[in-house]
Amino acid sequence: MTGAVVLVRRSLRGAMDQRWWGVLGPLVALGLMAGVGWRILTAGGIGANIGAGLLIIFGTPVAAGLLLWSLAWAFWLATQGRGHEGGAEWGVASRGM
């Protein structure tokens, strides 16, 4: 909770670039999914745990998509932000030039 407050406060004060919320948002959603998923997978009960199977079938691709989105967006922001000084950084040309 404290981390979220710090991030929001820094974002509102302009100390953090707003574009990084495109990375943080999917990671927060992934964390929430992991918590709910863990609760479903470890739920006690008699009989088949159908929720666990559905979670694995449908939750895994969604989680992978969120993670890949965050990684791609972070990579794009990191390379795009530094490319203004000229020259290619990390082997990637700035702004497609």
C-alpha cells in the first residue's frame, strides 16, 4: 500500500514520467491475478477443483500477455527516451531512423 501511495504521489508531482504507468498498470493487474489465482488453486474442498483448471487454461495466457506487454513497453520507453541524444542505443535506432 505504501508503495502505491509513493508512486501516485510522485506521479502527481511530476517526478515520474506518466508513460511508465503503461508498464506499472499491467504489472499491478498481474499481481492481483496472481493473488486471486493462488487463492483459487489452494482452496480446500471436496471433489474436483474446476476453478483451478479454468484458471490455468484461461489465466496463463492472460498473465503471459500482460507480462509481455509490460516488458515490451518498458523496453520501448527505455530505448525511445535515450535515443534523442543521437545514435543508436542498445542496437536500436531512435524513432525508426
